[in-house]
Amino acid sequence: MTYTLYIGDRMYSSWSLRGWLMLEKFSLPHELRMVGLYSGTMAQDMAALAPARLVPTLTLPDGTVVGETLAMAETLAERHPDAGLWPKEAAHRATARWLCAEMVAGFTALRGDCSMQLSHIWQGFQPSEAVLADLRRIETLFAHARQTSGHASGPLFGTYSLADVFYTPVAARIIGYDLPVSAETGAYCVELLRDPAVLSWQEAAREVTYDPEPYQLDLARRPWVL
Ligand SMILES: N[C@@H](CCC(=O)N[C@@H](CS)C(=O)NCC(=O)O)C(=O)O
């Protein structure tokens, strides 16, 4: 029983990272297939998965195709009720679902201005007022999650869950652009990015290079050392 996850790129595809973490972190057997997100072959590579057209896309062992990361998360959680994808307690689970849904639907300024990259830390990035508002909202949601769960640090709901999966690429944006957040949020972001699974993903990401690199900024950079 193996899932197949189609991903685009490890360095820059935030959604691919989410799709992979929800399999990898919960020990769900899977194989990966690369899709040419930046090589111009994406439509061709994904033709057999139509009408899915974005990465990640998941296929279930029976061949069912599932697009959209949130749909994948719910499908995997339903198929593996004991794997702990969602928090055990109902109130925590409802809040975790809320955080994931708001992430998928929101933070458009942060996502638009600070494309995820796991290569280096930009120096001197000046966030717009809209990006700062997104950061405030993210910290409000984190505070609400922690108040609900009673866990002041570590995974938002005490045990690593889909909420942490969905906010890992958000953490990469916060760290990768050196964005202003509280010490607590910064520590949580670093913890998410120091996860051994994320580090192995980042290491594999470095094996692929692009010329020109996507999402360049006219800014100095420092090495990604956390
Ligand atoms: N809402 C989708 C977003 C997926 C997404 O935007 N993936 C990007 C890569 S990170 C993509 O496939 N872009 C290719 C395109 O837009 O043609 C999800 O939750 O999975």
C-alpha cells in the first residue's frame, strides 16, 4: 500500500513540502515523482493526473487522484485515524483545522512578496505593511492555538500535527526573509525548520540548481544557518 506524491521542486515549492511532510512525518509509505515545475514540462508531466494541474498531487493506492493539499490532508487523516495527523482532542482538532484552512486561504501578501526558498537568508528585506499585517495575524493564530492546547512552546497542539505541517513553509518564509516576529514565534519557526525531515528535504533541494535562480531579489544574503 503506497501513495504516490507528485511534487515540483524542493527548494521553492512550499505546497510540495506540505504534501510530503504529511506523508513523511506520519510514516505513511509513499514514493515521489518529480514534475517539471520550472522546466516547461509540467502540463505534460501531469497529463495523466487530469484534472489535477498543480503540485502536489497525490494518488491513493487504488489510483484515485487527489488534488489540493487540504483535501490530501483530510483524505490521509481519514484513511489513517491512528496516525495522529490531526490532534486527538476535538477542540484542538477543530482549531488545527481552522489554522490550516486560514493558511490555505490567506496570507496573500506574505506569500506574494516572500516566495519560499530554503537556500539562504535574505538580508535587509523591507516587509510591506500588508506583510506585517499577515505576520500579526499568524502570531494571533499561533497564540490562539497555544491557548487552546495549553502548550506554550513546541508543536502548536503539543504533539506534531498537520497544523505544524501547514505552517512549516510559513516558517521558512519568516526565517528566509528575516521577518520581524516575537522571540517565541521565531523559536517555533526554527524548531519546525530544524526537523530532521525538513533538513533532509533541504539537503535534497540543494542538489538541484537553476540558472537563473527563481525569485531573485537585489539584496544581500547570508547562509541558511539556524
Ligand atoms: N491550492 C493548492 C496550491 C498548489 C500550488 O499553487 N502549487 C504550485 C507550486 S508551489 C503550482 O503547482 N504552480 C504551478 C502553476 O500555478 O501552474 C494546494 O493547496 O495544493
